[in-house]
Amino acid sequence: MLLVMIVAIPLAMTLAAMVCPWSPWLGRASGLASAGVLALGIWLSALTMTTPRWGAAHLMRADSLSAFMVVVIGSVSVLATSFTSRTMSQEIASGATTARHARHYVILMQVFITCMLIAVLSANLGVVWISIEATTIATTFLVSHRRTSGAFEASWKYVILCSVGIALAFLGTVLIYYGELHASGGHVASLNWTSLMAAAPHLDPRVTRLGFALLVVGYGTKVGLVPMHSWLPDAHSQAPAPVSALMSGVLLSVAFYALLRFRAVVQIALGPTFPRVALLMVGVASLLVATAMLIAQRDLKRMLAYSSIEHMGLMAVGAAVGSPLAIAAVLLHVLGHGITKAVLFLSAGEIYQLEGTTEIDRISGLLARRPVLGGIFGFALMSLVAFPPFSLFVSELSMARAEVDAGLSWVVAVSLACLAVVFAAVLRHGRHLLMGSRGDGESPSVLDRSAASMLVGALVVCVALGVLSWPVQSLLWHAAHQVTP
Amino acid sequence: MNTAYVSALDVTAGLVLFAAVMTLWRRGVRTIVSILGVQGLSLSAVALVLAIHEHDTALLVTGGLVLVLKGIVIPGLLLRASRLDPKSRETRPLVNVPASLVAAAVLIVLSYVVSARITSLAPSDATRLVPLGMATILVGYFMLVTRRRAVSKIVGLILVDNGIGLVAYLLTSGVPFIVELGSSIDVLLVVVVLQFLMVSMGRHSDVDVLTERRELRD
């Protein structure tokens, strides 16, 4: 019942937005709906700590990993949807959009959130695939919301590349299903997580190997891992800020969640080496490519997008290790990165409103002119490059420790080298944006108190996650144990 | 009965791959879309033949669904999109037609090599034909990479999907029904979305549509 309720909240909000005309209240209501999802997610985490819960005639299942993902989706969508009425009112005022499109935007945001919630709460790994593919469809129109030729180009690339990529994941799913069917003697197979885990020791190694390779490339496309990452910077830079926040903050991680589940199955079937090599290859490649692209980046939102690829690469490397410590660190990283990236994209949206551009060269002296916005952006950048006491520092440190424990010291060396370069590159761009002075006095938009306090609150949460171990730590451990056999 | 089943399966599954290769051979966009429709019908025939042979009701429903969706609705949508520009042809593919056909031959051989490790697990009349599905997938990817028109790209995407469908029916008599249903709806929606983008951009009359635009880059 609880599981159905979690999905029903954004669904009800979708229906409400379908019948009501646009007003700022619609935007505020969708913020409240996300807060409801977050609250239920936290409750669900407490309930699933010991035993998983089932719902909707065994179509839905939540263990602590699913519950944790609901919390992540809830937290980032609270941030993103709270900015809905603000962003849309600004766009309507400036003539960039109409009330009709603003309403479509609210509807699609809620459909998007619903799909992600179904993906993490579904018992069936086939349904996980369906909902992740459905997020592509919902977000296409959100990416092209501005209706410029650049936005349409980005959406086109996004749909084509993601559909092509995720089709591979479907083929991989079919092969795993075939293996399951064969392992059970051709009688019962369902792609259900529990039955798949039960059948895992008997899966045929050759079929499983091929299937997992397809899954890594396929879901890797949605995660934004090299070699299928090229849609990501375009889509994230063209979408409205709250959409970029949701896509970068959680959508990538939801696709990553599917990989974590399959990794566990494959680890039982094949032993740890094969999934480790596969994930290390895409993870390290993503790290290297993203680092190289970050150095010379000239656009603020594209810089943030490449940083997402970098963080996803780090998570893939962490998942490759596969020990409970590594997975727990990856999950903490998912949450910390989601919140930090949401704050960054939302404040980048404010900067765009203020300056009319996201080109780094054309923005400077933010801190002097807009101390609150500049300060939030600066602290969020520090969180992004994993300054202590932000939680990304803790998760990166724990991942490095897990990698050393697993005898992968060379991986730690490569990651640290990349992180050092990223650190320097991001801070150089950040300094250009924040420091210096440019006296042009008047600016059209002011970050109001409630919006600013949301962003500051989110950064405080990031610090709290890094400093306090209770109550997140036990949740992380339980969640990690779900996918570490 | 059994030989009729085997030959029906051979013919229908063979038609799926044959249609895929035909899409590489023809240049008229409308012709390509019609061939895609034939492929959808053959794919549903594969599902129906298997369903009748194995007395599988879920697969029978799936076959009907595929018949309507991939045989009629999706080709219909694409035909309507291409009607805006009746003379549209794939004029400058990155790889010309004869070379594409040679490539298709290579891809078919490759798919036999890849499929051998899968089918050896449970050899049967159906799994024997899995290479045809794999080849359809590869031809679809080839089309996506080498054809420039927006409609051709969408056709490539659907070829990949049909190929995966064929592999799924032959290997496992279809994935669980709920997954089949959901993935069919997804495919339909993707086609609708892509068609919408194509129309919104209003670039039908240009030869190298969206795919060559380079506004966004680093």
C-alpha cells in the first residue's frame, strides 16, 4: 500500500496539472508533492531496514536499496520542483514560454518523477527497463521546452542515442531472462529480482557474460558513461535548470541503480572478475574523457554536465570493486552528488536569468554583485570537488579505501590524478565566475529568500551527510548488502 | 505438423531479415517505410506461429499486439511524416548501396558467430534461427550510422527493436507479457516523439536534416 502511495502522489499531481490551468500555485503544489514523496521515502527506509516490502500484487517490491533511491529521488525533486513556479513565472514574464507550455512542463516533470519511482520500486527488472526508457520520452519534451533550434537538436540527439543505447540493455535483459528460463528447466522465470537472485548460481556463464556486457553499454548510455555519453552535455545544457537538476542529479543514478542490481546477479553467476573488468573499463574511460573535457570548457552548464560524467565514472569504478564498503560509498556519493548537482544547476539557472548567458568568459564578479547567489554557487562548487566536510569527500575517500582493500591501487592513482585535474579546472572556472568586479549595477532578477534558503538548506544537508554517520550509515549498509552477495 | 511448423518459422523469420536488408537496398523513403511494415507483419507472424505451436495464449496476444503496432500503426505514422515531402530519397548515404549490401553480408556472418554461444545452450528449431534476429539488429545499427535522413534514422531504430523482438520470441517465446506490453508502448511513444521533433524542426525539405546540424559542440 505504501509503495503504491509513493507512486500515486506524483501521478495525482500529474492529473491535477492536466485539469487545472497554469498558475504559480500549480508550481508550489508540485513542490509539496515532492516533499510528500521524500517523507514517505524516509518512512519506507525505516520500514524496510529489516525486511523488504511488497505491494500491488507483488508487482512492486522495496528493499532498503529501493527505499534509499526513493529518498534520493525525493530530495532532488523537492529542490527541482520548488523552483518550478519561480522558473516558469520568470519565463512567462520574459516571453520565453506561455502559460500552456508552463502547464505541460509541470505535467511532464511529474510524469518524469513517476517513471523514476516506478523504476526503483518495481519487482521486475523488465519493468525497470520500461520505466527508464519511459523517462527518456517524458524528458524529451522537457529538454526541448525552450523551443530553440539548439534545444530541438539536443532533444533529437538525446532520444536517438538513448533509445539506441537502451535497446542494447533490453537485449541484455532478454539474454539474462533466457539464462534464467534455462536454469529453471524452462518452467518458471519472471525476471523478478528475487527469482533471478535465486536462479543466479545456475545461469549459463557464456550467455550471462554477453548479457551483462550489453547491459553495461546499454544502461551506461543513460548513466552517461563513455562511449555513449555524447548526448549528455547537449541535453543538460539546453534543458531548463530544474530539469537539468533532476536529470543530472537522479536520472543518471536511477539508470545506475539498474546496473547495481544486475551486477549482483552477475557476480553470483560469474564471480567478481568479469563485472569488475567491465565496469572498470567504462568507469575509468568516463573519468579520463570527462576530465579532459572539463579543462577547456567554456560553458557553465556544459561544465556541470561533464562533471556529472566524471562522477558517474567514479561511481562505476566504485561499483566495480563490489565490496559492501564500496557500494555503501557509491550510494552516499549518489545522494551527495544528486543534491550538490541540483544546487549547482538551479543556481546556474539563476545566473542565466541574471546574465542572459552561461558562457564562463562573459560572467565575472558574481560574488561582489550577488553575494548570496555567488556564495551558494561557490560553496556548491567546493562540495562538487569534494572539499571536506561535504559528503562527497567522505564518499570519495571511502571508495578509495575500498579500492585499495581490493588491490586496485592503480585505480586509486588514476582517480586521484583525474580528481586533482578536475579540482584545478573547476576552481579556475569558479574563480573567474565569482571573483573580479564589473560595475553594471542593475540586474533583473534577485534570488528571493525562500529560494535561497532552499539552496542553503540543501548544502547544509550535504555537510550533515559528511559529518554525521547517524542515521544514514545503517541505511547505506543495509542497502549495500542488498546488492553484495 | 512439425515440418509445417518448422518451415513456417523459417519463412517468417527469414522474411524479417530479408526486409531489413531490403531497407538498405532501396532509397525512396516511402518504399523503406513500406518494407518496414512488411517486416512488422512477418515479426508478428513469427510470434503467432510460435504461439500456436506451443499453445501459449500470452504470446498469441503479443503477436496480435505486434501485428497492429509494428505492422500498421508505426509504419502508418512514418508514412504520414514522409508524405510531407513525397519525393524524399536517401540521396547521400555515408556508405553507398552496393557497399551497404556487402556490409550486411558481413554482419550476417558475424551474427552467426556471435549467436553460436547463445544457441548452443538450448538447441531447437526456434533457437536455430536466432542469428537472423541478431543480424536484423546489426543491420539496424548499420542503418542508423550510415543513413542521414531523419526518417531513415527512425527506421534504423525500429529495425533494432524488431530484431530484439525476434531474438526474444525465438529464445524464450517472448519476455513476460507485462514487459512486452510496456516495451511496445515505449517504442510507439519514441516514434511519436521523434516524429514530433521532426515536424517541429520543419526541416523536411532539406536533404541532410537534423543529423548534420552542429550548433551544439565543445
